[in-house]
Amino acid sequence: MKNELLILTLCVGMVACSGGKTKSVAENQQTKIDVVEVLYFHGTQRCATCMAIEKNTKALVESAYDEPLKSGKLVFRSVDITKDEALAERYKISWSSLILVDYDKSGKESATNLTEFAFGNARNAPDKFKAGLSKRIIEMLNN
């Protein structure tokens, strides 16, 4: 009886301490849908170009991809490298970066690094940046 009470107490404690963590895209693959994740990685201090990358990426995703966002087929995340070191390490990120990840129905992922393109265009040629990013997102959504 004491063992059963102890086990029950431990289970309740573990559930209470779980913090209601939201599922990652990879965990959501159990629903078997194609998902494209747009990841903008950044540090605590950001230059003007870094801020332009995040601003223009977020603006494009929110204005042009409302339906895929609502359905969960497209996800945008701004990731502070210091707060999510595991994710940064997974994609070998050590500084501001823009990564697109395409998850297929089997859960297999394919990551595309758009960092060089983003730094070359987001601040000085935002329309070119948005067009190039949009092209890649559409390709991944249609895979």
C-alpha cells in the first residue's frame, strides 16, 4: 500500500512539474502532416542586419502565409541561441542564422541554411530577400 501511494505521489509530482511544455514540430509529426519551420536564430546583441532579417522574415510569413500558419503547415520561430542551445547545436548554429526545415510525412527533415542570402539582402534589398525566401517556402510547402 505504501509503495502504491509513493508511486502515485511521484506520478502526480512529475505531471505537475512538467510545465505544460508545448510540442516541437518533430513531436507533432505524429499527426503525419508536412511541416515547414522557419527558424531565425539570434544572440542577445543584434546588429541592424540581424534585426532586419527577423523583421522581414516575420513580416513575410505573417502577411503571405496566413493559411499555412493557421493550419500548422508553416511555423515561424525566433530562437535565442542562449536559451535554446540544444536546437542551435542541432543545426550547428553559433551566431545569427536563418534556417528553413522541411519535415515530410514520415518525419524526415531537410534543413536549408539561408543565412548568407539573408545577410546579403535583408537590410539593403528587402524585396529581393522576401522574394527569395518566399520562393523557398513555397517550394517546401509544395513538396
